[in-house]
Amino acid sequence: MTTPGAVPQPPGPPGAAQGAQGAGPGPDAPHPVSLVNVANVLTVVRIVLVPIFVVCLAADSTGWRVVAFVLFWVASATDFLDGRLARQRGLVTDFGKIADPIADKALTGAALITLSVLGHLSWWPTILILVREIGITVLRFAVIRRGVIAASRGGKLKTLLQMVAISLYLLPGPFGLARPIVMGVAVAVTLVTGADYVLQAARLPRAGAPPTTGP
């Protein structure tokens, strides 16, 4: 028997209707990722370390170059950590997608430019690497609506070679031919992987074009 004016309840266990009405998003509903998270903080730390690194390197003394070397590797370590944490913990944000590559290029570019200004490194590897890095970054953003250009093993090797080559120039010491040889290899791999990314971008489907199917 229902009381006058009462809303009929659907069949089911008592309280089921009340639970359904008061329930929020289900457990499978996506949760928004906070902009302030450990991955983004590490990216910001890397950006902040860049001018400090440049000041230490510009002092151009043995002690300060060692300090610059340490800062360079600390900043490089944050590059590894922020990407790893973002993927593992689901902390990928639009800010991170934009700021992370900018922070990477800022660190590498600052190191190369400062070394060239000080006369420790010729300008040709600096120019070639910067043109490639900036060009590929612009290309990634230009084709982002058509697809993502995935990082390849060659790209990771390129990053490692650049870090080692820059480190050899940062550290004072009798490295002799090791510096130009490693830097030359780094430049070669940088250009080859850059060409590979351009080919990947060319293979992406055009905007509005029907997807192609393979055999």
C-alpha cells in the first residue's frame, strides 16, 4: 500500500533507488589529473635549473664547470623521471606535453650555445643540433591532430649521445679527440633520427582523409 502523493519505487532491493539517485560517477569514470603533480613539478625544476646551469658554466673556471656538469646531469635525471612517473601514475597533462619538450630543448640548447660562446665548442654542431631539435618539435605540434610521432630507439640513443658529448665538453680534463668524435657521432645520429621523424610525419593520414587499411 502506498501513501498518497508518494512516488512509486522501482522493483528491487530496498534502498536501491536511493543509492542510484545519490551515486556519483562510477569507479571506471576518468578522474581529472591535477596540474600540480610530481611529474610537472620535476619539469618545472628542470626549467628553473637551466639559467643556474648557464651562470655556473659561464664562470668558466674548473670548479664552476664541475658544478655545471652536476647540474646538467641532475636536470637530465628529472627528464627521465618526469616522463616515467607521468606514464606509470597516469599524470599526463596538457601542460606536461608542452612544457616537457621545451624544458629538454632549453637545457640542451643552453649547454651548446654557452659552450660555443665560450669557445669550447665549434658553432656548427650547435647550429645543426638546434635546428633539428626545434624543427622536430614544431613538426610534432603541427601534426598532432593527425597522430603522434612516437619516440624511437634512435631518438633515445640521440639523447644519450648528446648528453655524453656535452658532458665531455663541460668537464675540464685531457679528453683530447674524444670530445669532437663523440660530438660528431651525436650530430650524425641527431640528423638521421630527425629525417626519420620527418618520414613518420609524412606517413600520417591527412586530416579528413579516410583511414587506409593494410593487406
